Amino acid sequence: MKREWLRRDLLKAAPALAFSATPMGLRAAVSDGPIAPLLATFLKEAKADGISVAIVRNGVTHYHDAGFAVRDGARASRDTAYEIGSITKTFTGLILAHAIQEKRVALADDIRRYLPSGFDNLAKDGRAVTFADIVTTTSALPDNIPDWHSALGNPTPAELPLRITEFYKDYTASDFLRDLAKAKLVDTPGKETRHSNTASQLLGILLSRIYGQSYPTLVARYIEKPFGMRGGTGAISPARLAIGYDEKAMPALSLPIILPAGGLRYGTADMARYLEAQISARDPAVAQTQQPLWGTPEHQAIGFHWIIAKAADSQIYYRHSGGSFGCSSYCDFYPALRYGVVLLTNRGNGDVQYQLEQLAGAIRGALLGPPAGLTLLQRTLEATDYADVPGSVAAVRRQHPELHLNEDRVNEWGYRLLFAKRARAAAAIFAYNVAAHPDSANAHDSYADALTEIGDKTGAIAEYERALMLNPNNDHSAEKLKTLRKGT
């Protein structure tokens, strides 16, 4: 939900999202083709210094690079090592899958079985945190412990990166467990998905206790050596290392305690090998990480941190993104098409992660063309000025039964129309989404935005009220309601 609200402003500048893909090995090829202009546009719009991309397709890995790994220094290349941020969590989840395959743990185990006594706080409403809760992001653990802002004296956003790196420099696993024992679950485990660095940090510690080996040793044992990747947990040659930026150079996120949640560093040459292993899924542990454990691909599911969804042509794909103080990352792959892409850039903040996701879609579209059903639907709706969205969708599906329109995709479509000053067309798209997803607070909230723009105050108020009823924490709806009610 929060992610969708963030997209309102991002969609104004993001490139149009194209949807999907094709087979692999790791023979390398370099070919600019239609990709170079897309990367140039990204660097300009994201204000990024450099970007490196690997596209794994038809048994060949294609590399594309633009800009600089270091300002006024080395150019970006396939060997440039970037901080991959939260994509690291899929690595940690894969190690857990190996532990499950080896029958060292079970997915449904109460994680307190593998901790010292004194962690009664890791249960709520009679439900303990399990390994499944951690890898599906439903652990209800706080995002960070101790809370970054309160523990660090409420620093400004500009001060926060340096404060965090200084605070965690000598912070050990023992310190983490001490603070974990004081933490409170924010909800019942297994109930809702929430981002939590704490959960993956804890998983790294648990795996180290279970195996009696360090997290870097486990990454090398189960991922880097089998896949033929260079080390991403230790010292990296300065000649290879990207400097991350958010306007200015940012401190490196290479803190040991954060490593299992977001501290790995790789180049696209290594991440292409990771993608190939995911696409082929010959390893039973890899295959296990791709099984949906939460939700459904019809809308969105989660495996071992992988977000699983259907593209517009009904192809199942897996995705994850990541960000550090100065780097952003995104990857997705389509096993049935044997296609995958990873994008790494040395520009931080959450906006850039979304722009990378859009760029990945544009790359797929440039290489493989947009899905036929989606293209026909776009033409049909434009020709009728969105007069009958449900009827148009039904007509297109008779020709293209594979057409898949999930809530997020339709929501983005509506906001593109809204930002193009086509509020009535946007309202028609959002109305379709509300009918398809009547219990989605975000769908009602978006529809209300369009109704506000076309002057339907009564309808907008009703939709914002419905959104708040479905999600009382919907701040956007609450603020909009206050504004609209002032005039009534």
C-alpha cells in the first residue's frame, strides 16, 4: 500500500512499463541495440552517475553499462561491485532453504528453539514467529533494532547514514540479541507483510548458530562457490568498487550486523550467475525458495523473499529490489521464458528502485515487444476514450485469454492518465479496479483521487471513507477527507 502511494509522483517521470521475456547459460555478449538510449534516459531522470545491467537470455548473458562507477573516475562495467541492498535477503532465504533440505530446521519451526532463553517477546496472540514468517516478511518484527531514529537522537535525513554507520561499527550479534529481547512485535506473526531488516538480520544469526559457521562462510558455501560467483561479503578491490551517491558520496553499508539483510556487494557478472541458477532452479533448495508461501500470483505472492506475480501476458515472474544509502538494485526473472535481468546503480533512495523496475520493464519490451493482449487493450481504450473499460477488457480477453491485469498494473495505468490531465479516463480505469478489488483500500483511495479531479466531491468522500474503513492507517485518505470536508 505504502509503495503504491509513493508511485503517484514517480509515475510522472518514469518510462512506460513494458511487460516480458526468454533462455540462458552464461556465454557473454555485449550489444547495445535498443538498450543504450534507455540507460541514458535513466541516468538523466534518476540523476544517477552509473548503471550496470545484465540480461540473461537464450543461453547468453548480455551486458550493458553507462556512466561512472566513481565520479570523475572509473566507468561502470560488469565487474563494478555495487551494494545490492535487500536483494541480499533472497540469498539469506536460500541458505535457509538449504538448512530445510538438510533437515536441520523446518519452515514452521518456532525460531525461539534456536535462541537462548529470554525471548518470550517473539510471540503475540499465542502465535510465535516462525522461519516462514521471516521469509514471507510477515514476522511482525520491527524494521530496525534499536529504532534508528530514537536510538540515534532523531538525526536529520542528511545525518542519518553517517550516524547509522558509526552506531553499528562495533555492534555485535550479542548486542543485537540483547536489543531483540527488548523489542515488541508490531502485530500478530503471519498476519501482514512488512519490511523488516531485523528479521533478516536475525535469520543470519540463527543460521550461523545452526551451522556453527559465519554468515559469509555460508554465503560462500551455498551460493558463491556453487554458482561461480566472486566473494561479496569481504574486502573488494577499490578498483572494482562503486561509490554510492545520494547527491553526495554516501558511507558504505558493509557493516557485519546488517550483512544478511542488505550488505552483499556484487557486479552484474556475478549477479548474472545468480539469475541463471534461479532460472534453471536445478538445485532443490533454489526451487523451494520460489514456491509461494503467502498470497497468490494472481495478485502477488511471496516465496523466500521473492515477490511472485503474473505479467500482463500471464507469465509468472519473480522480482526483488534493494537499496542502500548510495546504491539501488532491481532484478526479475521469468523461469518459463528463461529470461532474467539485473540492474545495479550507484544512486540511492527508494524512488530509484522504482525507476529501475520501470526500466527493467522497458528493456523487456524493447527486446521482446509488448504483450499482444495488453497492446490491443490500450488501443481499444484509447479509441473509445475509456467509455467502457469492463466491456473493452472482456472483448480483448476473447481474443487474448492470457491477458492479466492485476491491481497494481491497473493502478499505475490510472495514475499515468491522471498525471496526463485525463481525469475522466483515469476515473474509468480506477472504477474498473475498484470493481475487481472491492476490498482493496488502495483501489478505493486511487479512485477517490480521480473523482476529486473531475469535481465529484460526494463520490470522492465516499471512496476515501471506504479506503479508511479498509485501512485505518491510510494517511493519504485521511488528509484528503479533511480537505474535502472543509468545503462541505
